[in-house]
Amino acid sequence: MVGFVLVLVAPGQGAQTPGFLTPWLDLPGLADRLGAWSEVVGLDLVAYGTTAGADEIRDTAVAQPLIVAAALASAEALGMTPDVVAGHSVGEFAAAALAGVLTSEQALSLVRDRAQAMAKAAAVTETSMTAVLGGAEDEVLATIERHGLTAANINGAGQIVAGGTTEQLAAFKDDAPARARLIPLSVAGAFHTHHMAPAVESLREAAEQVIPADPRVTLLSNADGKAVAGGAAFLDLLVKQVSNPVRWDLCMETMAGLGVTAMIELLPGGTLTGLARRGLRGVQTVALKTPDDLEAARELIK
């Protein structure tokens, strides 16, 4: 690829904040779209995105459908066809819809099943996740392993997320890697670790009812950062992703190799563009947080 190469990226769980959908409801048709998708997921997405509190939208069964619906709604408002798409964790379901592998309704239906299964798995053992910023990567990974934790997200740009039991994370905090800053995350479980294994089979059963299409644009996988040619292969990776690590660092490596020049992060944006500013230097970025950001995204395309 040469010249202008645009990647659309969809954020994962934890990007949501109370009221983040409120200004978007003024856009024509968006409230109706969210209302229709609310029927698909069995949740009032408008209420959760506007008036619900932080604890309510932290619930995995709520957060995942809410984030994917928000990403898809903002993509429709943006109205652009990208060269490359990728999603982080549950954001991969939004990416699958944007690439044409799934319809929006299929993606949201599967996310509903995924979220419920992961919430159930998270209730078995008290688990959580901690972001590790900085430090030497080898030392960080070794310390994570020493405490029986999993490097659940290797995000690049000096960020790794450890997942495991609350006891393991407490011990990890007391034995933090040198020159690293630890930030406990507001999530309800150790996602992308073996603790989520029970959710894999549940999602697989739901996925077997879906016939995916092949992607219409370059679609990257969290599994290894590579482009996936077939829709069936991507759907299989979506199922396995529940208990497997997210390799966003490898996704960014592939973006660099494809010559990506611009990144737009869908609602609720900020996390992935932040990583790109450090891991994809020179790439122009816009994060969609409010409808005002749509104009900046369109100017970026021009």
C-alpha cells in the first residue's frame, strides 16, 4: 500500500465512561439505531450510555455490548470506508462488522452471548487486571509469570496488562518490576486468560449458528496481528480470543508494515490512539469522543 492509508480501530472494554453517548443522540437516526440494537442485545443501550453510573457500565454483560454498539454507531456517523480495520479485544466484533464478516446485528448478538458467558466465568473466582506501564519488557513478563499471572494484553508502546486472581495481583503489586507503574483496571475479571475458558465453549456454540462472509477490507487479528483472509477463520479466532492474549503490539507492527498513515479510533476513543502516538510515530490520529470529533476525522481524510 502506498499514499494515504486509513485504519479504523475499535476500542475494548474499559473505554466506557458514564454519559459518553449523551451528545451523540443529537445526530439524526442514531438514537433509533441504538434502540433497534437494544432489542438485539436485550439491554437499553441509550440508558446505559447516558444516565447509568460507572458501576453499572462496568458490568461485563453491559459494557461489552455497549462499547461495540457505540463503535458501530460512530462508524455509521463517520461514513468512511477504511483500508484496514482492527479492534482491541471485544472491539474485534465491531471490526468484524465493519469489514463485512458479520452484520452489525450478528456481531451484537454474539457480543451479548460473549459478555454473559464471560461475566459468568468471572464470577467463579475473584479476578481482575492491572496495567503495567514502562519497565523492561523482559523483566515485566518474567515478573508476571513468576506470580502466576497471564500477560493478557501486550499492547506495545510500553504497556502490558496482567490478569489473574486478586491475591496474585496484590503480590505482583508488592513486587513490581523496576521503573514500571502499575494501574489497576476497572474490569470485572481476568479477561484473555485461562479464567475465561468456560466462556469459550459457550461462545463457540453461538458462533456455530452464524455464517460469516469474507472481509471486504484488510482485517487484522488480535491473535498474531496478521491480516485474516477468510471470514470463517476470523470467527474462529474471535471465539478463541476470549481466553487468549491480545497482541495489539503485533497489530500495530502490521499497520506499520502496511504503510498506515492515519488512524481513526471509534467511540469511545482515546486508548488506542494513545498507544499509536507512542507505537506508530508519524501516523496521524483522531479519537472519536464527541460528535465534534467527526469533523476532525473528515479533515484528516481530506
